[in-house]
Amino acid sequence: MKQYMLSVYQVEGDPPLTPEAMEASSRDVDALNAEMLTAGVWVFAGGLHPNSTASVVRVKDGAVVTTDGPFAEGKEHIAGFWIINAEDLDAALAWARKATVACVGPIEVRPFHGETDA
């Protein structure tokens, strides 16, 4: 099996979920996590604090510099993710379709490099 990362994106400017919608989404994500565990595909998952809490560490002019804020300036930021095992991209996309409904947001699917790469 190959590992995939399902990244949950939060889009700046989208209206925030109502408390009721947020509660429903949390229940749906919990149910999806349970389904993934039962199916044996769940490896690891986590939600992230807002992008305003990010720090970036980089080399600049030979020195290591740390700055506040996200690395990429944009309107979409990773809000959370799953790492899953899937037979192929189609199987990973099937889980992503469930994830986008549960999270009420876009999901990006990307494979990891590994021993099963062609």
C-alpha cells in the first residue's frame, strides 16, 4: 500500500461555520476517523491552529532566520490533515470525497515517496 496525505484547506474570506455546523462537522470528522480506523487505512491525523500561529525557519545569507506567519502568502491554508494507506490514487480520492463532506472544505490528495513508487 502507498501512503497519501489528505490536506484539509481553510479558505480565507469564506464565512465561518455556525456553531451548529461546526458541531456537525466535528461529529462527521470523528465518524470518518472511526471509519478509517475500522478499514485499516488510518495512520495519523491532526488539526492545526490558525496560520497566524505559524513560524518559518529558513537559511538566508548563510544565517538561520525565524519569522512569524505562514511561509506562503495566500488565501488558502492547511487546517489539518490525514495520513492514510491506500491501494492507489482512486482509493485515496474515495476517502478524500468523504473528508471534504465531513470538513466542509477542500481536500488536497498527495502521495508520499516510498518503496512502492513506480
